[in-house]
Amino acid sequence: MQQNNPIIELTMEQTSQLRQIWISHGPDLRPDDFTFGKVKLSRPQAKLTKNQVYRMMMTLAETGYDDIPEWMLELTDPQELK
């Protein structure tokens, strides 16, 4: 199961960018989604599972946010089989 949902440590820049986006969209988010993101992004370098990154990306998309960072899309892309 862990291989399908790896833990991803964001860089400080990625964490800061996502935190800024998340906080600015706080009024548009459901309270439980906002709290989840606020807690996960409270570290200088957030640690999220791949599924959590996907959840945050989809939550932002549901608010109508169209500028999803490219790195989030890359992190959730399907991996090639080797």
C-alpha cells in the first residue's frame, strides 16, 4: 500500500507557495478541508502522502482555482511501470 501512496516531502518553497494559496482561498473552502490543509502546511517543509496532495489539489479546483502549481500535477501523475 505504501508504494501506491508514497510520502512526499515538499520543499520549503513548495510548502510556502501552497500555504499562501491555501490561506488565500480559506473562505471558499469547507471548514474541515481548510483545517486539514492548515495543519498539514504548518511545517516549514510539509510532508503529505500522494493522496493528500491530490485531495488538496482537487479541493482547490472545486473552488474554481485554475492556477494549480505544475509541481502538484507532476506529483500526482501516474508513474510508469518498470
